[in-house]
Amino acid sequence: MGHTITEKILARAACLASVRPGDEIRATPSRLLAYDFPGTTDLFFRQMKQDFGREKVVKPQRIALFIDHMVPAREPKEEVLHQQTRAWAAEQGTVLHERKGIGHQVAVEEGYAKPGDFVLHHDGHVSQLGAYGTLAIGVRRNLIEAFISDQVAITVPATTRVNVRGALQQGVMARDVFHHILRVLGPGSCNFQVVEFTGPTIEQMSFDGLQTLTGLTMFLGAISSIVNPNERTIAYARERTTTEGFEPLRSDSDAQYAAEFDIDVSSLEPTVAIPPSPDLIRDLRDYLGLEVHSGYLGSCASGRLEDLEVAAKVLKGRTVKAGFALHVVPTSQRVLSEASRLGYVETLVDAGAFLSSPSCDYCYGHVATMAPGQRAVSTGTLNVPGRMGSTDSEIYLTNAAVVAASAIEGKIADPRRYLA
């Protein structure tokens, strides 16, 4: 009986011949990632000394920190937090990435998403590194443990396999694919498991799309998700790897799964996750014409080059409706630079979009907050009450093309008429 890619990665990280779901192991992460945020990294720094009596981390070279929230700082206390993070990184000798963009995207650009590696973060959306064959898991207490010891305790998770087939229609994106999978499987269907995406659609999907797909699987209850690397993945990783190599792994053909699903997306149309929960998936057509007041194109789930390209296609030669606030936030400085080179930035700005530097702040309402009664279309990660401002505002989660089309009409709109 064969093994899944997840089992193989964890077995190698634990220096074991093999592991099975439910096994309690101690594994050595290849990389530890974290962004500074009140109650997270600042707490980790204190707990190292107070709870564990440790002044120094083990293997500082495997730790990378990101300053991507509260950028730029809005209050003195926010800049104080950034100062603490800078000082700690310098004291420990760890890498710090500041103002380069959203950490999950920057991690990919910096070569931290290596096929076959085991990565930990305190944020579950790090699962998007799974697009590159990396097992990336969001944890809390275990991350502190990994700071001060070589290994972490982990229970080997079971894996659910989702085979996706069918060509996507115009105006349908990876966000819709995930929404459909969530609608079919149901929230909590993959609790404490890893979701393994396979199939012809996955093989053809761009890395931008795969990051969207893998980065949202926490809403299935999963602790992570992963895609078996192919030659394209390996070539991409090699371009970003400097001194450290990697050894890709793949699932065996006779691997055992907790469940397997076969999903055809050839007839899939644009979708929307309606408030107040990201698991309330509906067909977009049922909400066409609903008045919306703002749009957000960004977050670790979107805002990559593919998203900016489709938004520019929708908006080219058109204008954002008067009174509608369209916020476009690329995921990283590199994405912003490339979008500028390709002319997407000019198109979006000429249409009336407000373009911001890469930051997580729009996603959780730290800036551009909504007033009571307002509605937004968003490519963000959540639509719970208060996520982007007032608890009496509403967020409709859609793909980037829908956000752009809705900005033109000031109401939820089907992008396909603008892409035809």
C-alpha cells in the first residue's frame, strides 16, 4: 500500500521510513514563517523567555519574518511593534522581509515554497505554498516549540483527494473552483486533514490560480492542501532556489485516502460567497443587480498578476461608477512592478481604481473601512460581520473579474459580457 505526498514529506521530516494517518511523530520543519501582529509574534518573543527560558532560537537561518500588516503604521503602537520585530530579527539573526508585500506571496517569490519541504506558520493561509508541492501548515503553540527546538510534535493527518476536470469558461477563475468544491464537499468535510488536488484542470491551472485554490482550504476544515509537483513546478522552484536544494515527492498511485471526489467544472459559472460566512456559496446569477458600494481586489487569496490582468481587461476603456470605491492591492512589490510593466496599472488607474501598495490591511478592515449599510464585492479571505468595517456592512466574496465588472455598474455584475 502506497503513501500520499503528505505522508512522505512528514516521514522524511521525522527521519522515519514511513508514517500513516494518526501516527504521533516529531518532525523537523524546513522553514518557519511568521508575520508580526499583536498577540502573535510579540507573544512568541516573550514566551520564549518566560515559558521556556530560552534567549536564542534554534537554526535562525530557517526562520523568516514578514512585516505586511499595519503597513504603513497608522498609530505609534503599530510602529513600536514593527520596531520590536526588527530588533528581534537582528538579535536572533533571522531574515526579515519588510514592505515587500503579503508574506505568503513573498515567501513564494523568495524560494521558500520548495517541492517536498515541510513549512510551519501561525496563519493557516500559508497552505497556498502547497501549490508548489510544499506541505505548509498553520499552527500556534507548535511554532513556538519549533523556535526553540529542532523538532515539533505533530499528528500525521489523513488526506482527502479531489480530482478536478473540465475546461473553465471565460470569466470563471480559481476562486469559483474553490467555491464549487466547498459547495460539493461542505464546510468541515476535511477536518484536520490535508486536501490533495489532482486532475487535468489542476495540471493546467496557473500558479496564481493554484495559490488561490490551496490558500482557501481552511474553509473545508483542512489543516493544509497540496498539489503533486510536475516538471513545471520543479522548474519554477529551481529558478528561485539559490544555495539550498530540494527533493520533490509525489503520491504513489496506490496511496490510501480518507475520501476521494471527482469534480467536473466544465459547466461551472461565476459564484459568490454571501454574508455572513465564506461557506455560503451561491451562483452569481442569483445576485446580479444587487447594489454594492465598494470593491476590494487583493489579499493573499488574490491580487496576483492573473487577477490584475483580468481586471484590466474588464475595465479597459471603461470607468468605475461614480461613488463606487474600487481598491486594488497587488500581493507584492514584484507583482506591482510586473503589472506596471505590462500596462495593467495604467489601465486600472485610468478607469478610476485606487491602487495601493501591497499590504494585508484592506483585507481585515484596518483601512478603507465600510460604514453601516454598505456592501462590498471582495477577493478577500473572509466575509464575516465586521471584517471590513461596520458589523452592519456586508461582504460578497467573488473572483477578480466580478469585482471589476461590479465596479463599472455599481452592482454585482457578470464579467463575461465585458470579456466577450
